[in-house]
Amino acid sequence: TPLSEAMLHALVGLMLEPYGGTARQLRIVGFAEAREEPEVAQLRADAVRVWLLERGVPEELLALEVVVDAPRGSRRTELHLLGEQGNTTAVREKAEELMRRVMPTDADVAAF
């Protein structure tokens, strides 16, 4: 969807910020339901990884994980923004700011 792609582009910008360093990492988790072939989880994670690499995110900032035999309704890929120990609060705050810009809440809209 356009909103999902906008969020991904904003995440790419965050991953490419020069002061982030290699301490910042993005974990990509692909899921496959129990009724799906296990390889589907890897395909989902790989698709996101390739998309990010094509947009300039360095390979060393990406970590992949797969979850197979997940419950029904688990056809998805999750992204987890990670930071170095002691810096996770700053990374979380930056991610929350990013989400507010992409998906403002009613309170954010009222503030304008």
C-alpha cells in the first residue's frame, strides 16, 4: 500500500543517517503459517531485505530471522529497529517520531 511504502522509505532514511553507525540494526522477521511451506517465511524476509538493499541500506545493518509454523493469520514480515546497548531509548524515540510523521494521531493533527 502507499502508506506502507512511505513508512519503508522513512525507515530507509533513518537507517542511512550518518550518526547512526553500525550499532543501529534492522531485524527482518518473516513469518509463515503452519499450513504454508516453511520456505515462505524466508521468501518474505528476503523480499524486504532485497528492497532495502536496493535503496542503499548496507547489508551489515540487516539481520534476518524466520518463524515457521506460526498460527493462522501470521502471513507477515515484521521489522524491528535495534540499537546499541544504552542507546535503545534514543532509537525508540527516533522510531516513534518517524511513525508520528508517517501516521499522525488525532492529537498530532490537532496540534497543527
